[in-house]
Amino acid sequence: MVEEVAYVAFHFHWSYEQIMNLEHLERLKWVEEIARINRRLNDAAKSEANEFSS
């Protein structure tokens, strides 16, 4: 749970209290959404880097 709280707090800048007020399943949904956002951003950055190196 500590890792979930840290992950959400780091990315969304939510307070500990805000995060802990979420039900566990809702908190997990936010963790999954953050991971999806990060994957999209990383994929876009890789694509852009590949375009410049070609």
C-alpha cells in the first residue's frame, strides 16, 4: 500500500489523506491509469527519438 500511495502522490501531487480516503480498488484504478499515461508518454518519446535518429 505504501508504494501505491507514493506512486499516486508523486504523479498527481495528492495528499496522503486524499489518497487514503479512496477505496483500495479505486486507488488501484488510479495506479493503473498513471501507468497507462506513463507508457503512452514513453512510447511517444521513443517514437520521436527514432524519427530523429533515422
